[in-house]
Amino acid sequence: MAIDYAPLHTDPTLPPLLVNLYSDTQTKPTPGMKAAMMAAEVGDEQFGLDPTTNALAERMAALMGKEAAVFLPSGTMCNQIAILTHCRPGDEILAHETAHILTSEGGGAAALTGAQITGLRGDRGLFDADTVRAALRSKSRYSPPQTLLEVEQTANSGGGVVWPLAQMNAVAAVAHEAGMATHIDGARLMNAVVASGVPVKDMVASYDSVWLDFTKGLGTPIGAVLCGSQAFIGAAWRWKQRLGGSMRQSGIIAAACHYALDHHIDRLAEDHTNAKSLVRGLAQLDGIVPEPAETNLVFFDVTATGMTAGQLADKARAKGLALSTTGKYRVRACTHLDVDAAGIDTAIAILRDVLAAR
Ligand SMILES: *Cc1c(COP(=O)(O)O)cnc(C)c1O
């Protein structure tokens, strides 16, 4: 079966990139991060003998205010193992209709757990307590057992939007009352923490499991950490073993995560500032309608340019600017640690050229 991959790296005739706003996953490890990786103390992770990985799990559990944590290769594996651990075949998960687990994990919940996901509606990737209440089913032998509620902090497709704490707690309370577990997809959790000023422990307190990705804004090459109760993480470890996520000298990559915790959290504020200045620049361009930016994700509509998102992204890429497309007329630009204020100016100048050449 042919799969359409994004054209970012596939065409060798494309000019070199001047600004890469394709994704915050495109960052390269910094010299300081590489030095930390080279110096890592390592051992066999599968046997619990990698000191750097063990320390990362302890550090993350403490940071999130949870009993335990497990290091995994990716955020997708955190979500899938959390679903495998919380749910049984036939169960139902409630999540926003644009949630990554629903749209972007290869149908993993259905394929691996045998669970179905019901997509909830709501503006900008969020939903409210009434929407959760309305989605609750009677507990009968006809209904799928509803066992998990999931939220994304920040909501990616929603526009990098930060869930307000009260709303996050309110939807979790409805789920818990109904006997469901609660899970946070924290691909960009620290962006939410830095943007809102809410301490991370408070932000995740009413959720049973939560993970943080290190390969988004935090800039590491590999790694995510899933946190929860001792019993939950014990069961998650069995899935890690079964799925082949158990590693050996993983301290090499865990060291990059320690480095990111030390050096790359506060600076997320710069990414947010750059995203806001990108929005201001985009708003000046003919035919482009940006959504407001709360964190490091900027979405904009290009309908009025007369081009599709794909056409505009291709033309921008030919001039050295990488963007991603998330709909026929919706484009996404991500700021991250490899883009500075001058990069934002360059991006706007390239888009102005693209529009002038229409
Ligand atoms: C990127 C992302 C994931 C998956 O993380 P990987 O580390 O790329 O597997 C999950 N959820 C959201 C919201 C994401 O943006």
C-alpha cells in the first residue's frame, strides 16, 4: 500500500532549509546535550541497572507528584502502553475528536488494546464537563465499558491550546465519578506549564497517568516518560517488555532528558514569544488568517490566498521554509529551540515572496 509521506526530506532537489517550522520534533541535540550524553553512566536498563535512566524515572515521578515512572522510546508508546494498562478489549475511551490517540497513532488503541475511542466535540481541542456527562452511557451489558478519559495538554490540533486548570479538573472529576481512569497526553506539557505558570504537579494532580515527551520542545533525540501509581507503572513495565520497549544502555538517551530538564524548560517561553510574533507577522500577509498562539504552535488558514495549504507549503519549501499542513487550507508552523527571532522574520519574508508571486 502506498503511503503519502510529508515531502519535507524526500526530494533531493529542494534547496537547503533556512527556517524549519515543520515541527518541534526537528530539533538537533545541542553540543551541551551531546556532551551530557557522552558522559552518561550506563548499565542494562532491562535489569534495572542503568543508573541514569533510573534517576530520570525517579526525577520525573517526583516532578509530576506520582509514585513511579517508566522511560519509553516515544510518546506514542506512552499513550499506547497507558491504554493497554488502563483498558481491556471492548472498552471505550473518551477523548477530543482531534486527539493524537484518535488521529495519529495508526489506530493503535483498536489494533493493540481492542478499545474504541469516541471523539468529543469542543472548541480548539478542549471539551467541558457537560460534554463528558453527555457522552456517558448507561452501565448495561449493551454498552461498551467506558474506562478511560484522555486529554492533551497542550491540545495540538486545537492550536497548541492550554487547558485551563479548572476545566481539566472538572472533566477528570466527571470521569472519576463514572468510574473511569484519567490520562494526560503530555507531548507538550511543559509548554503548558511555562505558558500558564501553573506548577506541573498541580496541573496533573487529578489525572491517574501522565507522560512528557522529550523530543518536542525539549529538544532530545529520543525519549518520553510515563508516570502514575506504583501498580500502574508495574503493569506498564510488562507492556514495555512485551512490545520491545525495554532497552539496554538507555542512559545515553536518558542523559539527554536530564539535560533538557535542566536547560530547556524555562527557554520554552522564547518559543512562545516567537510564536506570537509569527502570528503578528502572518496577520499582515494578504489572505492569511492566523489563529491566536498560546504556546509554540501556530495554525493559519490560507483559503483567501487562492492556494491550498499544500500548494503554499510547497512554494515556501522551495524558498527554504518548511511548514506542515493539517487540512486542505490549514497550515501549521512550530517554533522550537532551533528557531530564533531572526528566523521568524525570514519565515515572514519568504511567505511574503510566495504570496507576491501568486
Ligand atoms: C507528537 C505527539 C505524540 C507522539 O509523540 P512521539 O514521541 O512522536 O511518539 C502524541 N501526542 C501528541 C499531542 C503529539 O503532538
